[in-house]
Amino acid sequence: SESTRLLDVYLFLFEDFLLITKIKRNKKKHGGSDTGLIPVSPSLTSELQSFIKEGGVCVVLDQPIPLDRMTLKNVDPI
């Protein structure tokens, strides 16, 4: 939030916290591992599903945010 640089993030909403992650692409595959066998949740977007199947991961950016400490507000689009 302090940087002017834009960053694509994925938000994962759980029952009691919100997790903010960014994508990390693996430049080389791990030797002998078959990433096609990794279970991928059908609730993820097709883009994120294919990314994970290709060996990518989501890296947590900060501490999870407890939902009881959050306030949600509607804002006008910029």
C-alpha cells in the first residue's frame, strides 16, 4: 500500500481470516515431480488453476488479517 507500483494479488477468504498472496513463477521444474498430480480446488479461477498445475505457487505477502478486525466499505471506482 505504500508503493506506487501495481502488484497483482490473489485473496483467499477463509472462515476467520483473509490471506493476501502474490504469484511466484518457478523458472525450472523440480526433478521428477509430476505437477499434474497436484490437487487443485475447482473454486479457483481457471487462470490460477493452470498456473498451479505448471508449478507456480502463491506466496503470502503479509500476516493473515483476522475478519473480526476488518471493516468492509464500498468505494467508488477510480
